[in-house]
Amino acid sequence: MSLKRIDKIISEKSFFSRKEIKKMINKGIIHVNGDKISKPEEKYDESDIEITINGERVNVKEHIYLILNKPKGYVSSTKMENKKTVIDLVPEKYKSRNIFPAGRLDKDTTGFMIITDDGKFAHNILSPRKHVKKIYEVIIDIPITDEMIEGFKRGIELKEGKCKPAIIEVINRNKARITIMEGKYHQIKRMFAKYRANVTNLNRICIGNLEIPKELKLGDIREATEEELRKIQEI
């Protein structure tokens, strides 16, 4: 059994800062398993704990999962000097967690991103072995050809190896939906570059079997529901 300071447990599993928690402890309004907490350094087993603050039970969440509709101009990183990152779009109440983007979208790519503190979940949706699909809407500067469709289906050869088969569903002359099962660096742009095509717009619309919620406008972010998390991991 591993014991941890109560202020650390609450800050990691809720949206309160350590400073806020200390003030609440001093006021005598935090109870753990029915007992009032008097010191922030008191230790408990976080796997078997019930916390109330001012009589209200705290929903102690092991992990957080946020759905973001990423706008252009943001880097898929937790921190980068002199550049805006997707973490800048996250409400302050979530930033006490060790959150990170699960995967990356290029700075000029928009759409569906997951931000979480759950490394295992991120691995499960990113690993090519897990076969979790990602669907993008793409616009290129030349007409989409049968040669492209067949080439993507066979698997495009890049310098680091052959891509897994991808699906092109033509929407119109220059626009299509692309389904891939992996996420190599600049993958879709580099795949089209094999046909001397430049990607002019790229937007991720689906992860697994979940399309980005329609109510999320560019820059909007919210917690994922249990049902949404299940769909994201479906193959």
C-alpha cells in the first residue's frame, strides 16, 4: 500500500491548487473517510478514499480526457518558447494535472485532438498495432487521381518505411476524406507529395469511431464522456 499526502492527492485528482487546498484544510472543511483533515501532510491510500469539501463529495478522477477542436497556429506540445501550444487553450482548472496532447497535429492543421494525463490511453489510440483509425478532410492543389487512390491503398513508401494502407474517399475534384491507422511526421502531406500534390487544408474529423462533436467550434475544449472515450478506442 502506497501512502500519499492528502493535499497532493486532492490537487492531482481535482482542479484545486495546493494553496487552495491548504486554505480549505485550515478552515476545517475537508474530510477524508469521514474524518476532518487538520494538516496538508497527512497521508492516505489514494486507491481507497472518500473526500468531501464543505459537505460536498469530491469526484476524485484518476485521469482527465479533454476533446479539443484545434485551430491553426497552435503547436501540439506542452511547452515551446515563443510559440502558442495547444495547452494554452486548456482552462486553468485542468492545468494542475500533467496533461499532454495525445498525438500531434501540425501547426497549420485543425481539428480533433485529445489532451489527457493518461499515458496508457494515449498509447492505445496512437500505436499502429492498435488499429485505431484517424479520419481527415484534406484539400490539395491538383485533382485527386485514381493513381493516388490505388497508391494510398497499397501503402505509400516514405524514407522511414512503407505506410500502412490508407483510404481516399473523394468528395470533389480536390477534396477527400483520408483514413489512416498511424501518425508519421507530416504523413498525409508527404504521401500526397509523392504525386506532386500540395495539401492546402487539413482537418482531422474522427478518432476511432468518434467524430468530433458538432458543437465544438475551433478553439473549443471540453471533457469527454465515458461513451465518447469508448468510441475513440473502438476499431
